[in-house]
Amino acid sequence: MQVVRGLEGIRPETFQRAVVTIGNFDGCHVGHQEIFRRTCAHAGRIGGTGVAVTFDPHPAALVKGITPELIFTLDEKIQAIESLGLDGLVIVPFTREFAETDPEVFVREVVVRRLQARGVVVGHDFAFGKRAAGDIAFLRRMGAKMGFFVECVDPVSRDGQVVSSTLIRRLIHSGDVKRASRLMLHPYRLSGRVVHGMARGRSLGFPTANIVPDKALIPAYGVYAVHAHTGSGSFQGVANIGNNPTFGDTGTSIETFLFGFEGDLYGTVLTIEFVEHIRGEIQFADKRYLVEQIGLDCRRAQEILGGGEQG
């Protein structure tokens, strides 16, 4: 997949007979996946290229003054879009000046002149341009005038709810990572460099790796069955998110016990995939009860994940 950062990087030869989809695509959930599928299908039908256009930072940070807790980092978004079969990705820096772009100017300058689009595929709630004044009806009128087709993809529902990035964020916040993962390409991930903690896990017989996460979107406090990926391999394990009430700590920590791992992870990057919530945070009267519960948590995680070490 060809990745172009900034509109000025697009040349007439960059994308041939482009079919374009435009959006934020945070999480690349099943609704986005249907949009990408339709984009690629149209591109294949006309012998063209399927191209996604996205924005960085998220437009809400400038337009609404509120930065959403994103499901994906930009790198994760790039990897996901490539895995879904797109030929190209254009990452547009979302500035205050760009936010003021008139919808007609956006179509003429970006869709037609820069991308030379033969078609545009968008979601049901697509809006663009200054104050989101450009809607799908406007886009269709511009397409009829300027020679590109427009397809609006219907929303995708699961369990009676329309799938959206907002829904997935809400599920992750509540700890329902299992349901969230069914709506995405893979379980929700947090990555971070392993730092020194209080070393309590080691003293309890369950040495943990503590990370500083790369995202603000943190699942609810509690214990989770996880897959953990290190530079030396992939492991199954349990992760605890919380403030360790048994020890009277404050502040949120994210610590993971990896089944079968032996070694030193300090300073390395650890990626955690949250598969299923096991239990909420509990304050124990004595650390002996905590040790007993951790053993139960590990057995439950192995049941969920189907075994121990993956290696």
C-alpha cells in the first residue's frame, strides 16, 4: 500500500483511476470494513486503485476542542487499512486552515484535481467541509457535475446496535473488551515501554511487566485475559488495571503477568491485547487472599485463552 502524507505529495501518476473513501476510520471496525470492501470492489471493477483518505490529528480536536480517546494510534490505523486491501492511503494534516475549507473547494481541489477520483464511497453519516456543511446529497450533485460516482454504504449493526467508533470506545471503557473485539479486526491493544514498578508481583510469585500506555483509552479497572507480544515472542497472560487498593496505592497502573516467560523486559516495548474481562478490582484484607485470587485469575485466563505459553 502506498502511503502519502499530505495532499502535496499526490502526483497525477500516484493513483490510477482512483475510487476514494474518506473518513477518520478509528478502530477500522466492521462498518469501516464494509466501506473498504465496497471501495476495493469498485476499484477492481474499473481496473483502478482503492484509496482511503484520513486525517491527523482527529478533526474533533480542532473543530470541537475535544480530543477523543482514540482506539488506534496512527501507525495502527495504517497497518489495519493496508491489511484490508486498500492500494493507497492519504493522511491529511487537519489544521485550522483545512477545517475552514468550503465543501465545493474540497471536492474540486482534493477529490477531483488531486485524487482524480472516478468514484467516492462514504459511510451513511459522512459530512465534510467547513462546519460539516457538505453532506451526501451535495457530494452526489458534485459527482454528477464533475464525473465521479458516489456510493453511500448503509450502517452495519450488531446485536441491534449500529457499530461505530463511539460504541467501541464505550465498550472498552466499561471493560467489555470481548464484545469490542468482535466489532474490530483484533482485540483492543495497548503498547508501552516496560518500566520499574513496586516489584510487588515478583514478591507474590507473579512477576509483572508494568507499561506506560501509548493511548488514553484505558479499559475499566480489573483483571483481563490477554495476549502479550514482546520482542522475543508472544505469550498468554493476565493483566491488571487499577490502583492496587490492597496496598493503598494511588494512580492507575497496567501490569501484566506473562505465562511461561523468563527474562527481563525492562526498557522494551510490550503490546497487550485485551481478550476478555475476568473480574473487577477487589481490595483484599490480606495479601494471602490476593495471591490465592491471582492463582484463580491465571487458571481462568488459561481457560479463556486455551492454554499457557504460546512462545
